[in-house]
Amino acid sequence: MKHHCVTKAECPRCFYQLDCAFAADASDDPPVPGDFTLCFKCGAILVFTDDLDVRPATDDDLEALEARERKELERAQRLLRAYRRQL
């Protein structure tokens, strides 16, 4: 899994400085506008904007996902939060 440096963005929930992204699948593709990401600190579900800043995911964003994708995103969020509690 390859990480991609992105323009520094601030999580709108906890203000953590995000500067890298990883693909959730096996691809090494960099993030593109509309892709989802998680804040590494608080686990907030975020969406990359046109300029690769981030914004909170809306209910409409999440409802537009296929059920499998939504479950994978929620699972990743739970795993990240569990990992952060152990630090």
C-alpha cells in the first residue's frame, strides 16, 4: 500500500493536520475529488474536495455509497478508532 502526500488539510472536526492518504483498495492511485478518507486522529469520515482539501461527509455522500462500500468505510473507522485508543 503506497501513501500519497497531499496538500495539508485540516480535519474540520478535530483540526488535525492531514498530509497523507492511503488507498483503501489494492491500487496505488492518489486521491481524487470525491474520494473518502478518514481523519487519522479522530476517525471522522471526510471527502476530498476539488482542490484536495477535505470536508465532512454528508448524509447524502454516505447514502450514495453502495452498501458494501459504506460497511467497509465504517469498519475502517472502527478499526482506526480502536487503534488510536491503544496509543
